[in-house]
Amino acid sequence: MKATLTCLLLSLIALTSLQAADDFYIKGVHFRGFVQKLSADGTTAYVTDINSTSWWEPVANLDSASRAKLGVATSTEKVALAEERARLAEEKAAAAEAKARQQADYLQRLQIVEAEARANTAYLASEQAARDAIAAKQAADPRAIATATAKRIEQARLRYQQQLQAQELQLFNALVEVQQLELLRRLGYLK
């Protein structure tokens, strides 16, 4: 009975360890067991199969899943990781270059707009200066002064004549009204 119990216990332990065991490959050969720990220098791993046989196996011989579980990468994985990092760095550099190009384009457009604004301001100032120069020249020219004075005198004379004509018309209208009233009084319509 004791032997049977021991046998059952060992079978139970074997079954439990068989269920908890991992699948791993060494140089393409399938094993069931545990990849337990990594050596201090990181070149070998301590493995145990389901038959409780243990040994130190070079990490390079293990499959990639087991190496990943240990946190170790082979040289090809390191190369792939380095290539991925380089690709990411290139993408980041390309993005930074595109952003720098956008900023440079924006600054260039801004400088162009500012230059156009300065050119427009200078053009308007030169136009005003030209108008001022023409006005100063006309103001300094005696003929222009005489012509301007003659125009002002003529305009004043026309206004005066218009005022006189308006007064004459008012006087005529008042005279006509007085004559009409006198006529009405003579006829007896007004007292």
C-alpha cells in the first residue's frame, strides 16, 4: 500500500510538473521543461526537461521565445532591433526636417509679406512726396499764384452777381406785390 501511495504521489508530481512545464526548442529540437535562469555573463541558460535532467545551454541555441522570456536577444535580433531603432530615428529626423522646412517656408512668406508692406509704404510715401512737390512748385510759381488768385476773384464775382440777382428778384417781387395791393385798394377790395 505504501509503495502504491508513493507511486501515485510521484505520478501526481510528474503530472503536475508536466502540466506546468513550458515548450522550448534547442537548435530546433523540441523539449518540454523549464528555462530557469541566465548565467552571470548572460551567455548560457540553466534548463531542466520534464525528466528532471538539468544542464547549462548556450543562449544562442535557444529559440527566440525562450530568449525573450530570459530577456536576452541574439545578434540577429539585436541587428533587427538596431535597424528598427535606425528606421524610427530616420522617420523622426524626416519629420523634424519637414517641420523645419515648414517653419522656413512660413518665415520666408512672412518676410515677403513684410517686404511688400514696406514697399507699399515707401511707394505711398513717394506718391505723397510727389504731390507735395507739385503743390509746392505751383505755390512758388508766380503765374500759378496769379491764376489761382484770378480764379478765386472770378468765383467771388460770380457769387456776388448771383446774390445781386437774387436781391433784384426779391425787390421785383415785392414791387409787384405792392402794386397788386394798390390796385386792389383802388378797386375797393381793400381799405
